[in-house]
Amino acid sequence: MGQMVYIGKQLKDKEWKSLNIPRGKSEEYLKQIHAKYKGRGMN
């Protein structure tokens, strides 16, 4: 899997979007996920 991601990153260069949560954005990400699943019984 890692090799496929590496090759994809090389091919896309500047168009590449990270598969991970960007550094320093985890709190924002968690808020978005919480809002998305609010009221669905997932706390």
C-alpha cells in the first residue's frame, strides 16, 4: 500500500492531497466529524 501511495504522490506532484489529517488540524477535523455524526448515537 505504501508504495502505491508513494508512486501516486510522485505522479500528482503539486496536485497531491494528503491522505492524513494535516498537521495542526486534528482538532478542527474532530469537530467536523463530531458535527457530522451528532444525533446518530455515535459519541
